[in-house]
Amino acid sequence: MKIAILSPFYPYRGGLAQLNARLYTELSKRNEVKAFTFTTLYPNFLFPGKTQYVSEGDSATVIDSDRVLNSVNPFSYISTARKINKYAPDILIIPYWMSFLSPAFGSVCLFLNKKIKIVSLVHNAISHERTLLEKPLAKFFFNRCDAFIVMSEPVKQDLLTLKKGANVVLQPHPIYDHYAERTDKQSACSKLGVKTDKKNLLFFGLIRDYKGLDILIEAMSELDDSYQLIISGESYGSFDKYTELINRSPLKDNIVVFEQYIPDEMVTTLFSAADLLVLPYRSATQSGVVALAYQLELPMVSTNVGALGSTIKSSETGLVVSNISPKGIADGIKDFFESNNLALYKTNLKKEKERLSWNNFAVSIESFFSKL
């Protein structure tokens, strides 16, 4: 099969670029695959983080890609379609995660050869921080797609509300398997400069309002001095409100902050230092952080939102709390450490690690492609 992928690749950084690189690598084992990416993804004045690009010293999977698409330049939509048409793939995969890119993606599709089957890998059909134009923009792109891949049931249901009768396959998020294996907790804590004698709680990933970091910080007031919270991730927006909450916390000396983009080599250290990953989300569909927890075998406490609760419940890889509040999160954390189920969680994490392999993901979607 001849496959093209249009999405962020190196030199762009972050989980999406990493996932695309891994998808490219796996599909290339049995198919001819070509990557197309952006000359401009987000104009700098619209990007909420510090940089969109891989920095010097960051590890990254370098994929040979054709940089053609400028998200805000309509002339590039035509030139991108021409280059994809010249390659003449059987399948074009376009990952979708936010409506800002719908005009670019949808317009490229308008100029494609009709023989090319367009498949969107939908991370979020409707974003967590939606706008009035969210649904119309999403529909503009989705109506130009022949089929869809989703990684959770909530995303599938959102998609079907926007495109009734869509041809869609659900295949769970594969694990991120490019990180080094866990090291021992003591050496990881020493490397990070955090206390080694605490029950370490980890908040990991981009910091956005819907992820509920403020709830977790306030939950520390419900815990005793035996707990330590490690916050790691770049904030998309001001971090000031979290700093104020930390300064007011009676356990402020037990809250450590790494407010930055987390390079790959630091990810393993953070997960090795932690005893528990906490996902205090107010809303969610699926989460790539859960896939990361499977690979690095770290049990979780999560709120019961989106696919997070059902995924963790069904796999028995942690605890799920229904009360999205500081007390609810704190009670879930205490229950985890008092349950004596760590051996069970570790066993089940290993099982999920095997089940959610990239090979299984790729074989499933290749079978789906062959039917289009």
C-alpha cells in the first residue's frame, strides 16, 4: 500500500509529532510511506508555549518529511495538494486535534485527486476548550474525509454527532515505546533533586485548565507530610494562579515544579521517581499520558471523565474517583496507598503494555485501509 501522512513531524516537537513519527515507522515496515509536514504550523503570536520546535539537546525521531503546508497561507493549500497528488498515495492520513487547522486541512482535501482515500486520525473531534466556530470548522474538514480512526469511545461519539454515519474504526491509543525503561526511585529522585522518602505523586503533561492541576494542588491540603507532589509540564497560559495555590498550601515545601517542556530523557526519570500518576481532569477524551503510564508501568488515580475512567477501570491499572474536587482526589490517593493492590496494578500494567503494541495498532488500521 502507498500511504502519505500530513501532520507535524520533526522539527516540530511534542507528543503529536512523536506519535506521528512512530506511526510512520511502523507503517513503513509493510508499506511505502511518505511524510508531509508544515512550513508554519502555528504563527508564533498564536502559539501559547515557549517554542514549537525541537531544541538543541532534545532527543527526537527525525523523519524525512516534505515541508509544504503553511496553516495560514491559502496558496500553500494548493501546492500541498499538488505534491501529494504527484506522490499518488492510495491513502492519505491526516491527524486532527483542533479546529484551527480545519480550513487548511479541508482546503487541501478539495484539491486532491479523488482516487486518494482520505483518513483522519481523530484525537479530539470536539476540543476541551471549544469556541463558537469549533463544530462548523470541524465539519468542513470531516465532510471531505472518507474514513476515520479514533482511539476512544467518547471521541467516536463526538465524531458521529458531527458526521452521522461516518466510516470509523476504534483502535486504542498505542503505548509510547521509545522511552528508556524505569530506573530505581532513589536515583531518580536524587537526579531530580526531590525528597526520596515521600509517596511521590506525579502530574505530567501540558498544563491547561481542563486538566485540573489546581484541584490536585488543593488536594495536597487534605494529605499529610508523607506525600510529595511533582508537577512537570509546560503551561499553556500563565502559571501564576498555580504558584499562588502552591504558596498557600500547608504542604508547599512538598510541591516541586518543573514548569517546562519535558525532554524525552527526563520523562523516564520523572516516572521512575513517582509512585503514582494523578490525572485530576475536569474533562477528557483519551490521554496520551495514560499510554505513557502503561509503557513506564506507573499506576494511576484518575477522575471518571471521558475514556480515562473506563480505561483504567477495565484494565485495573489504578483507581478512579467520581468526585472531581480536592477532597475527592485526596481520598482517591489515600485509598490507593492503603489498598495494598500495587502488585495487581503492576501485573495489569505489563499486560496493557503488551496488548497496546504499535504492531497491533498498525495491523488493525492497515486492515481497515484495505477495505476502503
